[in-house]
Amino acid sequence: MDSANDYQVSPGRLLWHCRRGLLELDLILQRFIEHHLESLTTEQRAELFELLHYDDITLLAIVSGREQCEETRLKGMVDLLRAA
């Protein structure tokens, strides 16, 4: 998997990867993107893109607080998603 700082992630790429198979996760991610996409730094976009590589069940568990993210450096992005 690419490191969070290896490249810039475009907003369109994030939007595409936020389309998920679980309705609950889809709603959370769409709300987050609508309110925060424009204000995310390049690093935050890369961190979000990295989180989007998790499978739907795991990502929903992380965002809902039922599980902790294995990557502690992504904690800030997880906290932003949980606040959405």
C-alpha cells in the first residue's frame, strides 16, 4: 500500500473511493466529504485514501468506534470521520 505522503490524492479519486457497499458507511463518508473535502490538507487526503483501502466491515467498525485502527498515525483522520 502506498504511504500517505507518496503522492497527492485528487478530490475526484477520494469521491470515487468513498462509494461503498454498506449504506451506513456510504452515508458517513458522503457526509464527511460534503463538509470537509475542501478543507483537508494534502496529508489528510492521503490518510483518508489509505483508510479507504480497508474493507467495508472493518472501516465501519473503526469509524463507529467498535474497533481501533491498526495504524496509529491515522488516528487524527479516524477522529475526523467519527465526528462527522
